Amino acid sequence: MASPSPMRLSSATAGSMRTQGLLGCSSVSGIIGAASRSSRSKLLMMRNTVKLNLTMMRNRRSSFTLVKCVSSSEAPQKLQQQEDPLSHEHETTTSLGSFTPDATSIASSIKYHAEFTPLFSPEKFELPQAFCATAQSVRDALIINWNATYDYYEKLNVKQAYYLSMEFLQGRALLNAIGNLELTGSYAEALSKLGYKLEDVAGQEPDAALGNGGLGRLASCFLDSLATLNYPAWGYGLRYKYGLFKQRITKDGQEEVAEDWLEMGNPWEIVRNDVSYPVKFYGQVVSGSDGKKHWIGGEDILAVAHDVPIPGYKTKSTINLRLWSTKAASEEFDLYAFNAGKHTEANEALANAEKICYILYPGDESIEGKTLRLKQQYTLCSASLQDIITRFERRSGATVNWEEFPEKVAVQMNDTHPTLCIPELMRILIDIKDLSWEDAWNITQRTVAYTNHTVLPEALEKWSLDLMQKLLPRHVEIIEMIDHELIRTIITEYGTSDSKLLEKKLKEMRILDNVELPVEFADVLVKPDETIEPHDELENPEQEVEKDNNEEAKEGGEEIIANEDEKEQLLEPVPELPKLVRMANLCVVGGHAVNGVAEIHSEIVKDEVFNSFYQLWPEKFQNKTNGVTPRRWIRFCNPALSKIITKWIGTEDWVLNTEKLAELRKFADNEDLQKQWREAKRANKMKVAALIRERTGYSVSADAMFDIQVKRIHEYKRQLLNILGIVYRYKKMKEMTPKERKANFVPRVCIFGGKAFATYVQAKRIVKFITDVGATVNHDPEIGDLLKVIFVPDYNVSVAEMLIPASELSQHISTAGMEASGTSNMKFAMNGCILIGTLDGANVEIREEVGEDNFFLFGAKAHEIAGLRKERAEGKFVPDPRFEEVKKFVRSGVFGPYNYDELMGSLEGNEGFGRADYFLVGKDFPSYIECQEKVDKAYQDQKTWTRMSILNTAGSHKFSSDRTIHEYARDIWNIEPVELP
């Protein structure tokens, strides 16, 4: 029989446990230490542990309110509770409050969970078991505040924000949770009593594989800030069983295997089997006798809630991340087919449902992959909105006033993935809640807001209208109506007198692309008949076409012999363009706010990406520069530096009020501070050197500069520029004597990390190239420790938490105007790392805050990019000789037999797909290597370098996610902090 969940521990359970202790059941205490082996000691341990857990739970009402407050199902019936014989020994409150467990009671709690809520067999108590038991012990404390938080929200019926994201890149939770609860020391001592080090136990936790890059990391930082600042909010996402992928680096480059983060269970999550919602695909839309639309038939699945508590720092507030898994109802399993030997067929419905949440971003080269991605997005939107609406109705009581919905609910769409929230909310309000179109549209627009994260065309999602029509027929009807209303608005705004302007605006702004105008507007773009002058009339139009074609060809130096086939080809109609649904346009139209994530990005959004919408609705557009949580990204991941900051500022308040970091500026030249600063950095570098040796087998010197670029592998992020710069450096070293090398170059360890999407061939070529360069350079005895090139496999949050504190130079070198913001640049600056980068994304603001002299700037500016590409297309670009030298060196085979013609070829030519150096690597290369020479010179003066490092930390205060969340709450969500009493 399964052990009861700790938050459900009733008096009957407690009594049963004491009875089991008396009967001498096996105890983990016998494994942990001889002092607990007797039945008497075992009974004492059990009694103390039960008392601890009851104390931590405070009262039985708290344990049951978890269902009432966190579940969105109907309000549960009152539960009969027996009197607890131990209850008189404890005071009862509704939150963890003043109760601070000591190391002894925590150790008992860990023992309790190892025995009574085990995920492993009881024969051993090794590190994996120790982690799970420790995590369950921490979860007990979180649940107490979790209950209290939502009990209070329910009581006040406050407006709540809901953050919908396809990614939440949480990282490990243990150290963050106990840090926020201010129990790090107590847990370290407790585990020491049990024979383990806290860092070893924490190291057993796998990273939650729920994201890939900055999008997911930002979402997780936001949750931390929301909880810390006491804002009422939830996160919603999907529970990916196999994540994106686990990256392996072999001689062939990157290989992908499934993530195994759930293989041993997840001690943080609580499955809500009572909280599930139906999600429909396919089927058809019919009109009922009542005149309402009904979506019937098709494929039905269930989305099931899994809840993860998110604690705030030094506050009782503990919010929720609700993740959806998918399944089919048991009756969908075809028992008849199974018994007939058709096992795959029998399980088809279940497999189709479950695979929706198998992996993040399934490959979409095939129609099956596209369908699966669209199913994922709709599942997130539908299940989350049903949950939100159920909660709104429950909190509203007997009378539901839908006009109040936007006054109680704010839905934030993190990028375009949750766009289907708009038609889904409309569908629910109109088809199920019986609201009119006008009322539903007014409510939807006031509820929903959109964060844009990219200017890349491929990331501004466009879905096939045919696919969506097949998968979500009712939603397409709603989208068509929204598009219809948008057309009416555009015509009203611009009139019909200037048909070219109107046509341009419709082309740019419509939600449906390459779709004929509705019949109602069919004549608004009819052009006046063009008259043909008498002398222009042709006796034989075909001959004229043929003649013109031949003349054009001759001008190009070609001879053409016209024939019937060619004439037929000339007269063939232009292929019909695919009909698409432009999700970003739907976001802008359907929401009340659109924000970019850095000042320069928000200007590009207004001036280029959505300029026509900005002209129509300027009040919708805002900037919300990204931020990162200083708790995880400096206080917990860099304790050595955090202690130094606290010592010199005189308070630890900077963890909550990062503005206080600016006080470090007055000490930047202090020799004592500089000495301590360098010592902390070196200690972190030693840890990374050990990590590199463990993960790659390479040994590196902690005396070398640690130069790091860690982020998703993409051409616009220009890891290729970085590695070509390293190749240039290596080539110059090889041309020098040992004495010249030492005089001209600072020793460097160049570290890369990041994943290339599985089907992104060029990105995978870049990974292969980096590892090939590393294999050559790292084994070159002439170079030794002067240069090392490291690719850390399977980069994730936990690896970042080691690399970032050890970094001295960090590369943020994207093509200007292509990075929306970036968040790793903020983490590096916060940890005293100096950046080399372009004026792109948040780099612009970081440079302003830390000072121009403390940022290494190079490269073309965003406003120059279009002109430079045009210049390239016209054949006017002249590459720098050093760039040509590097490409030739790569092609010489010095880095192995792999053929890099495709990779180098992408940097050549003036036009064509995959050619013409679209990301301007060649253009920026001279500026880049010259800037790197300045880096070497600066690093040689360690006093100046340390001063720059201190000023980077001091100037990073703006980039706390706390500041960002305050702005969202004030300007978009209109929510207020709710501090628990």
C-alpha cells in the first residue's frame, strides 16, 4: 500500500505509524546510524518525526486546504477529521511563520521520508535516496506556505496573473528552495549528521527538462520574483517527459538522446488526478437548434495537472507552477483489438494522447511534427484557460459576472506559442458560457497580453490554415471572424481612396495570409481599368512575349531559341501561395498590450516588426527590459562573492533591493576589496576546472582567462565568429616563437556550451567545428596552457551556475538587431564578468549601466545592417585579408578530415540561401579581433581588470527580474502585492 502523502498526514495515520514503530518495522535509521537501531530508538525517532511533520503542517485544516485552494475543481466536501492525540503538544498557525526547524528535527524529517515516503527500496541510504528524502522534507515546509498563500488569495478574491509559457527552465530546486526558506545552514548540518554533504546531495538532482534557452529561463526568473514580491500569480506549462534532448559530444559532433529527468520520479511535484480537463482535436462544427455552434466528434484527450511549489525569498508567499501531462481515458484502450493480437492498434488512442507531452519542440519538418506542435500549443492554452475560468467561477460564488473577468484575471502569453489562448477564450465564452461576440471580444482583449521575444521571421509563427482547419475547426471560424473585424478596422482607418496604401496595410496586418478578402470587402481593392493606347496594341501577343524574353536573355549574355514548351512555361500561372495564420498578428490584435524585452528591441518592434499596428494602436506597445533573479544567479550560485558584497555594502538587503549593489562603486579601487574579489573568482575557476576535467577529460589552468560563450547554438548568435577568432589566434601563435607568444597573448580557456536544435544542420556543423578545433589545439604541445578550447556537453542551468561565477570575459556577439534581449549577459555582468559584444539586445543597456569603459564593444550597429546586406548583394563587400586567411587555414585540413566547405561557403558569395554571410560574420571579423587585442591588453593589468569587474557587478542592479515584474504588474497586469499576515 502506498504511503500517504505528507500533507495528508491525519491523526489516524500518525497513530498507525506509531503502531508500526512498536511492531518493529524496518527503519532507515538502522541504515544511517547504529544509535537508532533499537526498537526504543526507532520509536523515539518515529515520534519525533511525526511531531515535526505535524508541527510543520501546523494544523489539519492547512493540509486539506491544499485541495481547496490549489485545485480548480469544484469545492471539495468538508472532510471529517479525528482528533490528533499529538495536536495538543503544538501551537497551530496557518503558515510556517515563526517556526524554524533546527538541524536535529530536519534530520528526523529526512529519516521519516526515507522510510515512509520512499522512492527507493529501504536496503540502502545512498546519495540518490538522500536527495529524494531531503527534497520531500523541504516540500513539507513549502506546502505549509503554499496552502496559506492560496487560502489567503481565495479569501480576498484578488486579481491574479497567469503566465503561460511553453518553457520553464527551472534548474535544480533544492538549494534554491532551502535558500529562499533561509534553511541552508540547518539542512547542511542535518545532512552532515546523516553522513553527507549538502552539495553532494544537491548534486544528485537532475535539472528539470522543461525548457531550452532564454525564453524558459526568463519564465523561471519571473516566477521567483513573483513569489518573492508577493504578487498573486501562477505559471502554466507542459510537463515534458523527455525534455528537449540530452546532448552528447562525439567525434561526429552533437548527438541527441532523450532526457531522463523523470526516470527516478520528481519529489517536488504533486499530481492532481482530480484536476483534469478535456481537450479536443479534429471533429466538426455544427449549428444546433438553439443557434449555437457545437464542436463535436474528433479526438478527445485529458490534460492532468502536476503542481510544483515556487517559494519566495524571505517571505511566506509560495506560488504555483502547474504543468499539464496528457492521457486518454481508460475506455479508449481497445481491449478487443488487444486480445486479438493487434496490440499497437489497441493502444493507439493512448499513445497519441501521451506523446503530446513527450518532448519540447518536436521536429516539424513533417506534417506529423507540425501537427504535434500545434497540439502541444492548444493543450497548454485550453487546459490552462479551463482551469483559470473554473477558479474564477468558484471565487465568484453563486453569481458570476463575466464583465469582472478581466478585473480578476490577467493572462500573459510568453511569445507566440500560447496565441491560441485568444480564440480558445472566445470559444469558451461564446459557445459554453453563452456570451455575445461583442462581450466575449471585449473580455478577451482586456484579459490577454503578449510578450514578443524575437525579430526573426521564422520565430514569428505562421501556421498552415489547412492544418489548423483540420485540427481546430471552431478556432479557425473564430480567427476568420477576428480577421474580418480587423479588415473592417483597417478600411475604416485608411479609407479606400488610396488603393495601394490600403493593399499594403492589409497585406502587412491581416491575420490570414494569402487568403482572399471576404465577399463583403471584395471590391475595395478593384483597380480602374487600364486603357491601351492604339500604338501599343499587338497583333500577336505571344510573339511579343517571346521577343521581350529573348532580348532580356541577350542582355544577360545568353542566347535563347524560343519554342512551344518555353512559351507554355512563360504563360503558366504563378503557383498559389500557402494560406497561413500569422500568430504574432493575432496576438497584437487580440491583446491589450504588446511588449518587447529590451529598449532597442522594443523600438525595432514598433518601427519594423509591427509598425503598421503601432501606427494604429500606439498605446498597446511597451518595453519591459528583461531581468534575472539575483537569488539564484548570484546569492546562491556564487556564495563567495555574495559574502564579499554583503561585507562591503554592510547589509544583505541587496538580494532584494539590487540598487544597493551600486554602493560597490565607491570601493572599486580599494586594494583589499580587489584582493578578495580575485580570490573568490579564482576559487570559482578551480571548481570549473574540475568540472571540465570531469565532463571532457581536458585539464585547464585556473591562471588563464576564462572566456565563455554559453547559449543556444544559432547562426545569429555567432558562435562561428567566436571560433574563427580563436582559429585566427591559434594561427598567429603557431607563427611565433615561444617568447613572442608569451609576450603577445594572455593565456585563455575558451569555453562554449549550448544545444543545436536537432534538425538545424548548420548549427550542428558549428558544434562539430568547435570540437574539432578543440581537439587540435588542446593537444598541441607548442601551445600548452596558452590556449584551450572547451565545449561543455549538455549545457543546462546547473552547468551555468558553475560557469557564470567563474567567468572573466563573456561573449554576447549576435548580429546587431537580431537578439531581442538576452538574459545570460545580465547574469554574467552581475557576477563581475566583463562583456565583449555588439550593440544588440540588452547589451545596449548593460553598457550604459556599467560604463562604456567597462564593456568591450565592436561590430556594426543595428541601423546599418540592412544597408550592409544590400551592399553585399550588390557585390560591393570586400572581405578583410585576415578573414580570408582564416577560412583558407580551416580548409587546409589542420583541424581534421571533416569537409567544412558548406560552413565556410555560408560566409561567401553575394546571394542565395545559405550563402552571402547573412549574419555578417565577415563584416564584423576585423572589428572583433581588434577588440580581442584590447581584451588581452586590459587583462594584463589585473588591478584595472578587477576594477572593471567590480563596476560590472555594481552596474548590474537594473537587471533584476524584480524590477521587471514590478513593471509588468503595474503597467500590464494591474495586480498588487498580497502579503500574508
